[in-house]
Amino acid sequence: MQNKNARQLSEFNKELKLKGFNVFQIESDGAAARIYSRKDFYKICLTTGKSNIHYADRSFEEEGTILFFGNPHIPYSWETLSTTYAGYTCLFSEDFFKASDRSESLQQSPLFKIGGTPILKIDEQQRIFLNTIFQKMIEEQKSEYAYKGDLIRNYINLIIHEALKLQPSE
């Protein structure tokens, strides 16, 4: 089983480097949720469970559904504390995201910058809406649609804007 997981992770990393993007569902058994080793990509996670997240010089112990924004320029680690853990993870490079010709850097977003708020509590209605967006990204990732990269960038932007609406102004 360990060999199979290593092979899947290797294939996952190869796919990510080719396209600069990957999205996947976190299995409900929690075992898949313990592998958070990619630090060279931006990460958005929608998770339900209990976890301890160390981000820059702060630690957060969270239970319930959260939306997490990880930045490759800020060190973080993630420890899964609950036995049942589910959700989605989206990884993408800055180059993938910049292909949309957005002028501002992701590092300037309050969700990704140092001192910003990388974790937001999500209620049930928001979780259902965000689950749908992640599911649509998974479908598009598998599709042959010529402009799927643009569509996936739009989904990422939609998640970011939904999070910014939830976050109190600084």
C-alpha cells in the first residue's frame, strides 16, 4: 500500500509540474489528508475535521469546516487531529494563475500575505457552495475543453472572492 501511495504522489507531482495546477478530493478516512508536503505552490483547502495548522509564527487549532490559503513564500505545516477528515485541495503555481493577466500578485491578497488571515470558518451553506466549485474544478481538470485553464482560474478567483467577502476588512 505504501508503494502505491508513493507512486500516486509521484504521478501527482509530475502532473502538477506539467500544468501548474491540480485539484483533488481528500478521502474521508483521513489518511490522505496527512500528506501536505508541497510547499512550492499556492494551496487552497476546504476541509471538515479537526486539525492543527502552524502558519508563519502562529498556530491555529481548528474544528469544523475551514477554508485555508497556503502561500509558498510563508512556511506552514498541517497536522490532522481527527480520524474522519474530508474536503478538497487545490494546488497551483503563480505562473498558472498569472496566465489570466491579473496585474496584482497573489502575495498582496490578505488571504495569502504575511500577517493576513489564511483560515476562515465556513458555515454549512458556504461549504455546500464551495464543494460545488471544487467539484467543478475536478470535472474540468479531467475534461478535454480547450479553455479549461481559463475556466479553472475563474473558479479559483471565485473562491478567493467568496473568501474576501467573508473576511472582515483590515
